[in-house]
Amino acid sequence: MTNIDFLKKADDNLPEIKSTIIKPSVETKRLEAGSEIIIDLGNHYVGYFSFRMWYLDEYIDAPVTLAVRFLETEGELDDDYSVYGGWLCQSWLQEDIIKVDFPGIYDMQRRYAARFIKIKVLHTPKPLTLSDFSFRAVSSADMSKLPPFKTEDVELAAIDRVAVNTLKNCMQRVFEDGPKRDRRLWIGDLRLEALANYYTFRDTALVKRCLYLFAASERNSLGFLPGYVYENPVFVSGTWFIVDYSMMYVNSLCDYYRHIGDKQTFLDLYPLARSLMDSAHLTTHATGLLDVPEEDIFIDWCAGLEKRGALFGVYLYTLENLVSTLEAMSHPDAELYAERLARGRELAKKLLFNPDRCAFINDIDKGQYSVHTAAWMVLGGVVTGDVAKRVILDVILSPDSVKPFTPYMHHYTVEALVKAGLVDEAVKYIKQIWGGMVKLGADTFFEAYVPTDPDFSPYDDRKVNSMCHAWSCTPTYFIRKLGL
Amino acid sequence: MTNIDFLKKADDNLPEIKSTIIKPSVETKRLEAGSEIIIDLGNHYVGYFSFRMWYLDEYIDAPVTLAVRFLETEGELDDDYSVYGGWLCQSWLQEDIIKVDFPGIYDMQRRYAARFIKIKVLHTPKPLTLSDFSFRAVSSADMSKLPPFKTEDVELAAIDRVAVNTLKNCMQRVFEDGPKRDRRLWIGDLRLEALANYYTFRDTALVKRCLYLFAASERNSLGFLPGYVYENPVFVSGTWFIVDYSMMYVNSLCDYYRHIGDKQTFLDLYPLARSLMDSAHLTTHATGLLDVPEEDIFIDWCAGLEKRGALFGVYLYTLENLVSTLEAMSHPDAELYAERLARGRELAKKLLFNPDRCAFINDIDKGQYSVHTAAWMVLGGVVTGDVAKRVILDVILSPDSVKPFTPYMHHYTVEALVKAGLVDEAVKYIKQIWGGMVKLGADTFFEAYVPTDPDFSPYDDRKVNSMCHAWSCTPTYFIRKLGL
């Protein structure tokens, strides 16, 4: 059952949506059936589109049918929508077929995410013009609150700008994962957006709102949280219960307390955090590791990935965050979790670490050598110092290791590098991944980015990928926090 | 140039649009991608459609794409829109592809004309329901003003009901020709709608508005009126100048004075009427008949129709109407037009009538034997008494004559029968044509009706035909005026 008290607290923190009008400049042309025009908004925005349709030689004596397509990147301009091979609903493709009945301003009703708008005239009996293009960009981010930021490194400056734009465009009624798709609140995205937010817009209320939304949700029989919730127009709990995301909820709560110092909210939600940690702990009774169904683990969109090692790293990482948060407020539970953390690290070292190869190659992961397990083991504090350095660098540089597919996992790889004290390598990694997207002309960072496979899609069709995705916004967090 | 003074007078008479909410009862079913539902509104209406989309097992995590189709008759329910062979813009097909982003009430933005609504679920990731269907029917007709009417004849009663419904659904900001298509003010439709209106809703202001709209329009170099004008959202003159429709404007003005007695408006617009009659007269200088380009004559949507004889009949009919109107107000111009009428009738009898066959078969019409010429000759008073009776009956009954294709021309055929004193035959004709449509289940009368060819379309594809068309509403005029 939905927790109505928590839902009310979430709605008490509903943000105001701010609008900015973008007026792209486009030459007015004579258009006939079959004509196309492309509008460049000059940057990626989320919002509402309107235009003026008018007649040329004589009044148009029938509705005008237009296909209006919204593209997040230039590379999507020539996509063929008649072929779709993805396993997500193709309604996500941002194209609407509209009929304009009268000359004048036409306001499209839906919200879109776009840098480019491509309009094709499908049916008209007479020539026409399209003009007065206007895009009302919406976001709950307050640009005036963005602290000024300077770096000598022009590449990092560009990455920071794109990261902030990504975050801004995902900040709506909630921290959305992607304004094109899925347009909803996911725990994994929330955690990273909130981190970036603490160093940029510092919208405390929005984080609080999202924490309460998950607290209001229905957990599964094991006690874990749904990976996502819907809140517009009705609150509905998601149905995919993700164990690593449940841990990320605990991290989000700890982060919130540590950045904002709002002890009252922390304590209000701490029983949920404790219950999530206890649910995780309960699954360890057989092997000591988290024993949960494969489909309840996310880690990354990476086909064939062995996730057990990484999942246990997420658990240890969360324990560490929780312990330090509880210790900071002298909370009596700190000791219990510190003890579990210490035991977990020992077990991980024994079961998951291969000292001969100085790598996390083990039976639990069926011998698979992945950045994922290594990064999460470093983040979980299973190895430290020079060993941690070698573990994380080796796996990143190895031609044979499994690499992250999403900026979500790229983030935790960077965080592992930073934790291992490899800040220069972290910067290099950021420039390789997020800088790689900037080099492709990104105005916002993508949901998935595989340098060797630019058409990679977790959904089997790149056209449905989200090219402005919350979990990709964290370079600004590293750059601003570390003063890079 | 648009006459702004006349346009202002037209807009002073802009009617109020009344709304009625129709709530069809439809069983709520589980719908998935590919599912279809059909909603029966129970009658033909013009207006705006809304519904509730909701989820069943779980929240729908993508926009739902629906194809929503509005059909004026049951016979259109199975039409295949992927094949279109018409020469009118296919945007007129009443189908919109919409994406419903959220569960809840969805308001479609455009106005439709429909008895049936067919919704097909094109894309959805999860099952859904559609319910709470609501159709806000709009019309400027005031149903409370409709005089009670009784006839013993159940067939005529049904025809009257459908005729009134047709008129009501065409009465919007102007007398529209058809609410599905072309949704604008045509002179030919206006004249017949106004006649039906005098015996039903008696909306004086709407007639006045439409008369002023045409008076505001731009005439062609010969001085004739455009057959149609647009007035929403801007006033624009049409570009097809139709000589017989220009005559019908004069008839509409005369009808208005004779039914309403508004002499001021008549005299305000009489200079235009005179100028139209003089323009027509000027074309007679060579042959005595109206000598105008073939494409400037309408008469009927009837391939291969010879229109010269009929056009001259329209001219004479108009002169008769004008003369009797001017005489009723002792206007000095009456004499001039009476003289032209007398001379025209004589000429028509000489050039167009074949006394040996007692029929209007002549060289002017290239020997073609049509109901059109005969009806207009009777209406123009070229033949009277028993000759008129024989002329009109013979041509209607002949298997070899060219028959009307539209209820517009059917109307004038009935009027010719009535003028010839053949009221019983007029009733029979009404029952055959309009009763034929009622037997097909019509809630409103069609734009075109050929009993022997139910799929006839003036536009080469029945799917674009208007099945609620103003010029088909006149049985109520005959039934109520003549007390049938």
C-alpha cells in the first residue's frame, strides 16, 4: 500500500516549473506536399513547441498534415522510423502526425526533448509556410542558482557545461531519468542527479521530494524498493524491484544528510533505509554474499555481465556510506553496520579477489573479468592503496575485460579511480567517455555510450535511446567537487 | 479588396455556439496493441471527443498510440484508409494518430463529424481500458426554437427529422456546407440551408451574417461572386467564381427579405444583387443566352453534363424571384427585370424547347436530355401548366435522361415538380431520394446520392464524401412549408 503520509511530504516539495522561450531563426520557405524543414534550437531543450502555419498563393482549403519529429542529436536527423527493431514500445519515438486545420499559430500539446525539429509536409492541397517557431523550454532547475565555475581546462569546461545542461533538462517535477524516455523517477538516476545537484543547483526540496516518493512506494516480498515510481498524474509504484537500486536509495539518503544536514528528514526515512539494509543482509545467510535472483540486479546494461561480485561491492559501499553517516550523528546503529562491513570486506577478499593475478577474477563471477566487479570492490573498500590502484587500472586498460556500457557504470568507475587516489586517471577517463560524447556534438550526455560501438542500444534500436539521460550528468559533480 | 464595412456587419451577427454533451454507453474492455473498439454516438453529431485512458494490470510505461477514426455512417466503418484514390486532399479523412502520455482524460483538439468512432490501439506496452467517452456536440442552432411538427406520414416524419439534424449539424459559425468537409460557406448550400432554416430554427442573424460575408468578398473581372468564402480565423475570398451560385446569392437575398421582411438589409445588399444580375445580363449580348466559361458553371456534380440550358433557367428563375421581391416593395427596378425575364423566357422557348418531343432537347445542350435543363426551364417559367407537368415528369421517368447526382440538384427537381403543381410526385421523389438515404440508416443527408450507384463520389473516392451535407437538408423545407 502507498504510504500516504510520505506521499504528502513528497507533494509538499513539488517544484515550480520555470519556462524559457527559445525562438530559433529559420528562413521562411515555400513548402508543398513532400517538403521538409529542419529547425535547430541551438541547444538541447525539454518543452513545448509551437509554430505559425500560413498560406502562400491562396488559402489552403483542407487540413494540412504534418509529420513533426523531435531529435535530441544531429545524428538522429536521417533515421528511418518505418523500421523499428527495439523491444521498448515504439510510441517513445518522438514523432507526431498532426493536422493543422486553420492558418495561424499551432500549439503542439505534448512535451518533447529536442535539439532539432524536423517537419515534413505529408498532405496539403496548396503551398504553405511555417514560421514563428517557438519552443517553451521547461525545467525546475533555477539557472540563477548555478554557482559560477571556472576551470583552465577547456575540455573539462565543455564537459561541465553539457553535464549541467543534462541535469537541468532532467529536473522537472522529479529528477527524471530522461526527458525523452522513460520520463520518470528511477533510484539509480536519482542518486547521481542528486550528487550533481549538490554542486550545481542545490535544489534541496527536489531531492527530499524524490526520497519521500520512494518511501511512499510498495516494496516486494523481500523488502526491496521498486527501481522506479510514477507520480504524474497518479502515484504508482514500479514493478521491477532492484536490489542494487535499493542500496542506492540508502546512499541517496546518506548523501542528502551529509550535504544538506537535514537530520529530521534523515531520521524520518532511516527506518526504511535500515529495513532495506536488513533485507539485503537476510539474503546473505547461505553464502555470506547477497543471494538474490539474477533479474533483481541491474549494475549496468551489459549483455552477459556476471553481476554477483559487483552487487556485493554495492552492498559494502552502501554500508560504508551508512556507517560514516550514522557515526557523524553518533547514531547507535553505526556499530552494527560497521561490523557487517568489516566481515563483508573480509569475505569478499577471500571469495572474490585473486591475489595471484591481483584481480577480481573468481568463481562467483564464473571467471569473468569485468570493470564492474573491480570498480565496486574498490568502492566497497575490499582492496585499498596500491592494490586498489592496480586492480582498477589493470581492468580498465585490459583489452579482455568487460567494460561499462552506460554512463551510470562509467560514473562508479570514475568514483573508484578517485577513491583509489587516481585523480589524473579519473580525469582522463572522464575526458575519454564524456569528452567523447562532447566530440560527437553532444548538448547533453547519452543514456548509453560505448566508444567502440556508437550505435549501441540497450533496447536493440538506437532510435529509442535517450540522448539526455540523468545518470550521465555526473562529470559536473567530480569537476566541481574536486576542483578539476 | 475585402469590404470591411460588410465584414463588420457579418461579424456583428456571429452566432453563439451551443454545446450538448453526449455520453455513449460502451462496455469497458481489456485492450492491447491491435485491439479495436467502436463507439456508437446514437446519432450524427459535430464536435469534440474525449475519453479516459487507464491501465489494467500495471501502469503503462510508455505513451499509448491510438488511431482514432470518426465515421459519419455505419457503412464507412470498414473502409481501408491505406488506399486513397480521391483528388481532394486526403487530410480530410477523419483519422488522427494520437499519443496518450498519461492515464486520465484525453481531450482531442480537433472538431469532427461523426455517428461512429473507431479506436485502434496501435502501440502500447501494456493492456489498457478506454472509457468515459464523451462527445461535446456543437451547433449554433437553438433546438428550443424548432417549431413542433406533426405529419401522419411516418416516412416523411423520419425524413424531416434527418433533414433537421443535417441542418443543425451544418449550422456553426456560418451555414457550413459539410461539417466533415469542406467546413465552409458556399452560396449553393447557404441558399438551401436558409430556406430550411426559415421553417425550422428561424435563425435570422445567421442568414444575415452569411449574406454580408459574401458581400464582403472579392468578385472576379466579370463581376461574379466566389462560390465560397472562409471566415475562420481570417476572412478570405474563394477563388472559384460560379455564375449560377452568383444567381443563388440574389435568390438568397430575395428569400431573406420575403421571409424576414428586413428591408434595410435588403437595400444595403441590393446594389450587389443588381450588379450580379447586370454581370449576367452582359454575357447575353451575343446569343441572348448566358455566355460564360464552362468551368464557371456548377449546376450539379454530374460528369459530362451539358449545363448551358440549365444555367439559363437559373438566370430566369432568379429574375422571377427578384422581380416579385422588388414588386412587393414597389421598387422601380422591378420593371426592367420583368422585361428581361419575359424576353428570356421567349428566347428559351425558341432555342431550348423542342415542341415536337415536348422536351428540352436542343443544340445548345448538344442534344443531351437531362433532368437538369428541364427542371431549371420549369423553374424559370419557360413552360407552364400541362406542358411543364409533362416536361418534368417525362424527363424524370425516362430511362435515357441524365439524372441529378447531388441532393442540391434533387432539391431543384422537387421544386420544379411543386411549381408544376405535381405535389404528389414531389413527395414521391422526396421519398425515393431522401427516403432512400433514410433506408440506408442515414442520420443526416449525404452530399451525393445516386440510388443506382451508392459508392458514387464526385471526388473519385467515397471515403472523402461528406455524409452530412447542407444542400441535402431541404426536405424539411418542403414538408413544413407545404404541410405534407
